[in-house]
Amino acid sequence: MRADASVTDLAERFHMTLTGMKKHIGILERAELVTTEKVGRVRTCRLGSRRLEEESAWIENYRQMWAARFDALDTVIEELKRKEQRDGRKKRE
């Protein structure tokens, strides 16, 4: 993200084949998340004009919803544990 990078450099960095990286970059390019430029034999990638603001907002909305649901689930589990401990003590007495 800090600088332009060649497809070869990216493939090495992410331990991917050159063919696999080209496929990934093609998808990112169609989504306008990256742009590429070929100079001689080297294809260089840079961030595209489109950013992930919409996607980030969508993800954050669902993250908050699931966090609230998991918090509620934690509360239910803690209540069940307390009840189980109370009921367990009553049976022993």
C-alpha cells in the first residue's frame, strides 16, 4: 500500500505463483481497487481510485450487530452457569 509494486514482487511477498497473483490482481483491477501499468516486461500495480469505504461501513455495521449478539449470549451463558452452580449446591445439601 505504501508504494507501487510489480506483480512478481507481490507474488513473492505473498508466497504465490505468478499466475495466481495475476488472477488476484485481475479481480482487484476489475473492482477498481488497483490499477496496473506495463512497462517493458514489468507490470506494476498501484492502488486504484476506488477505496473500500462502502465495504468498510457495511462490515462495521455487521461487526457491531454480531458483537452485541455475542455479548447477549455471554450474559445468557453466565446466567446458566450461576443457576447450575446454585442448583448443584441444593442437590448436595
